[in-house]
Amino acid sequence: MDYQPINLSGKLSKFTEQWSPKVIAEMNDYQFKLVKIQGDFVWHQHSETDEVFIVLDGEMVIAFRDGEVKLSKGEMYVIPKGVEHKPYAEQECQIMLVEPRGVVNTGETNSEMTAENDVWI
């Protein structure tokens, strides 16, 4: 067994691309992913699972068809399964996602923003 902590800053320093989640740990069938975001993402949903956004640094907005939630460093939000949403960040924002293994970043929406899945750093 490895008794080393996972250093989030160290992991974030290993990549620069945006909208491309990187897996840093698993717990049961759930993955912890780090991602850097800036600008607009695509409208999408995850029909089979909730999705957790935890802001590590920066600010972001998650738009919904009937409103939005603004998140800052140290805040989190759980998006219920099946709810269409679109993340956005004016400046680069660093976040952690918690979701089941196999979840694709654009849900059921195929887009040029669909990232390779299950990439570990």
C-alpha cells in the first residue's frame, strides 16, 4: 500500500489543457478528476448520474435552462442526474469533479469538446 498523499497543486501543474479532466484517484467506482476550464462549454447532461463540481481556485458559473449557480474557490455544487447544464469561466478556473468511472465530460452530447476519458495523471 502507498501511504503518500495526493498533492492537488502538484497534479494541476502537470497539465495545461482546458476542458480535459484528469483522473487522480478512485474510490469504489467513483473517480476524482481535476480539470482546468475557461470560456464556454457545451450544453449537456448526464442521464445516469449526479455530478459534483468543487472549485479549487478561481470562479465559475454553471448555467441551467432556468437559472445559474456561481461558484468561487472553496465552494461546491451537485448537479442532479438528467439536468442539462453548461459550465463557464471568465478566467481560468481549477476544479475537481467527482463522478462514476466512465462518465464522459460532454455527457450524451458529441462535440469537439469531448475529451478522452479515463486519463490518469
